[in-house]
Amino acid sequence: MTSFKQFLFDKSNKSDVDQYFDEQAKFLIEKQKLETIDNFNGYFDFLNNDYECDVYYDGLVYKSVSYAYQAARSTEQHIREKIVRSDTLGEMYEIASKVDDPADWGKLRLKVMEMLIRDKFRRNSDLREKLKATENRKLINSYGDATTSNLFWGMVDGEGQNQIGRILEGIRNDIHQDIDLEKWLFTTFKLENNKSLLPKIQLDIMKGDEKVETAKLEGKEYYFMGKLAGSDVLMIHGSISRRHAALICGSELGICILDLGSKAGSFLNKEKAVNCVPYRLKPGDILNFGGSTRSYKVSIDYSDVESYLTRRKREMKRQVEQMDALNNPEANPNALKASLGVKINDQIFVAGLPENAAHKDIQTFFSQFGEVKHVRIPIDKKTGKTNPFGIITFKESSECEKAIKSDGIKYKEKRLKIKWAEKKRL
């Protein structure tokens, strides 16, 4: 019996129009196959996360993206180091099987995966060129089993989110646009994005014992060093690569030197730096690059950062005091004013003073509450006598509070009325 499929493609059963459309359909299917890479094996095994190559994550270099991804699930350093030392994928997965996913792993996993794949193709230039050579072909990470994980990271029989394929295509697009280096720096090394926390860096360029030049670097998260025009530190020796190295300002790592895969290498205090691994710098460190005889002495100035942090600490303290005052305004009648930046009143208004009260006597009497800086009792212009009220200025607002709490106290057989002074009362 002839199947429907056989009937469909049997030319003897079709008109010329039907046969034309069948041929077009076959052509489009074959064309789609040519425009799609859906098997990360054989020639395209470099796209697979299990492909062995150096991948950096949080201070350690792993054997592949798979190793690094499983290590990222753990916050324990000794577990990560065991994964680094594991010889086979089987051994690695055995260690990883005993690690519980962090509580927020569902939100973090995609970001971590992109970071690791991005590092893979930045750290390994040969793989970067291979990825670039796939041009615009669709990349599908295919699996055989329809597990939840496989349907998220790839596709099974045409179904699935293909997140790894999407990440690969995004990185490839960045490579074509020549922006993958900057994205790698930001995602892998968590560069400082607060400009106020970036220190000033100075490189004293020495030739022997003589300083021949000074490079002042400030206001950026990273600085490129090499012979490429526009580099932050231009170096022209024949052994220097176009983009030889970078100084990076990490929010956690601090100031680091990073060799960018140069052929002739970068050196910190005469020790060769490992490709694309950050080395933290301190004042006085000496950098050398390639075969150049010039050395670069490092100075790092955090004075502006410290001033900023002091101001920020002061502002945070003020905000805390403001919140306390808002939550409990009756505990201190002036706390709210102070927290809002209003000058606290240091004066009280006193009424009920005896006739012709002496300033000195008033000052002595109110000294029981604190240091009296000034006593003012206005004169009645008509009678020429002192008024029965006045303003007393204390050194501290807290001293005013003590006096106000004594409202009704007797002075020379007269009860005094005491309250906060209004600045324009007299």
C-alpha cells in the first residue's frame, strides 16, 4: 500500500504546480539545515559546554564551562577546589550532585551561564575565531531527553527555550561588532560602576633609574594598554600587542592588572601573569610588558574616595537620625528639626520675671541648667524699666530642654513661664 507521504512526493500523482511547490519545500528544508547548527559535536564540538578549555570564575580556572557552572552553584571554596581537581566529567558531576542549588539560583543561573560562556570565548582566541566563523547560522543546543533542564538550555525535537544557543548567538554578535571585550570585562570582573569609588592611578614610566614619562589615569572602570591607537597607555615596542593588557577597577577585586592574551606576556614584579587572570595591585608594584625595557611603577590615590565615603557616612547617619525622629518625635522635640537639617534653637523665652531683674542674677539662676551664653531683657521704651520677660541663650540645645522641663519654677517668689524662643519674638 502506498503511504500518504509516498503519494505526496510521487510525481506521477501531481500536477506540474504541485510538483513545483514540493520542490520548493524540499529546497527550503535543505536550506534551513545548511543555515542551522543543531549538533554541537564533531567539528562543532567547541560549542558544547563540555568542551575542554580554560574557563575562569571567581578566582579559579576550570576545565570547561560545565565544570565552572557546577562550581558556581556552591558557595564553599573547598567544594569549588575539588571540582577544579576532578579528572573526569563523571567525577565532577558526582561532587556537584551533593550540592544544593542556592535559594535564588533560578534567577542567577542564566546570568552565570552567560558569564562563563562569554569567558570561554574571550579567554580562548582560537575558539572565538571559530564561533565568529559560524557567521549568522542559527545555533541550536539539541538534546535527546525532554527534561526540564534540557528544555530550558536547549531544544528537544524542535521544542524548548534554547537558552545556550541564544547566549552563543549574542556573544557572536558582540564579536562581530567588536564589543565582546568590554562586555567580558564588566560581566566577569564586576567592574566598579560608581565613579565616586574609582581611585586615581598613576604610572611612573621608568627607563632604568630615570623617569621618562607619567601616565595619569582616572574616572574610568578600565584602561587599555598596548600599541593600538587610542589606548589609555600607548606602548610602541615591537613585542607589544595591539591590546596587550588592561588595568581594571573591580568593585570586589580592587585595582588589578590583566594580561589580554598577549604573545609576549605581562609581568608583575618580574612574575609573568597568567592570561586573562586578574592580579591585584598595590602602590609601589612594578609592571613590565613584553620585551620592552620600560617599567611602570604603580601609585594609587584613594584620598577622593575616602572623602566621598566620609560624606556618605555622614549622610547615612543623618538619614538614620531622621528616621528615628520620624518614628518617635516626642522623645526629643528638636530631633526631627535636627534630622531635617533645621538649625536647633539654643534659646528659651522666659516670662514672669520680677521688676528690674538683674541680668547677672538671671544668668546665675539659669546656670543650673547649663552654660548660659547670653541674657537679654528688653527695656520698655515708655517707662524705661525692664520688661517681665526675656530671652536666654544656652550653649547647647539640650540645656534649653532641661530649662523648659522646669517650666513653673520659682524665681524670687515668682513662677516663671519657660518655653522655646521664637527667633523674631523680640
